[in-house]
Amino acid sequence: MKVIIRNPRRRELEIEGSRRVDALLKELDLNPEQVLVVRDDDLLTRDVMVRSGDTVEIVTAISGGSGVGGTSDGAGGAG
């Protein structure tokens, strides 16, 4: 399978055989809580099997806001 890792730089690997997403992430020493795995525009869960002919992309998950402006209650106005 072809594995494209964007973490944040782009890296491409060729990996032989089939395996579940969770096993692939473990093999690549990637934390499953910090990345998303995509195949053909579909987000894959950890239990999905990826096969030899597949191309998967692994991207770092980014969460949170900018931390600028707004209020902690989400109202966005003066209180």
C-alpha cells in the first residue's frame, strides 16, 4: 500500500501486505488520537482493513480555536 503522511511535511512510504488501521499506525509509531486516516476521500476508523493496492493519507488532526476574540460562554457579546 502507498502511505502518504502529512505530519506536517509530506512523506510517502510503500508498505507490503494488508493490516488494520490501528496496526498501521502502531507500526508507524503514530498516535491514533492525533491523526486522521483517509482512503479515497473516506475517513477510516481504526478497525478498517487497508490492503496492498490502497493509497491512504495520514494527516495530523488539529482542533481548537484561535483563542482570539469572543468570550468563554460562546455568546460573543459583552456581558
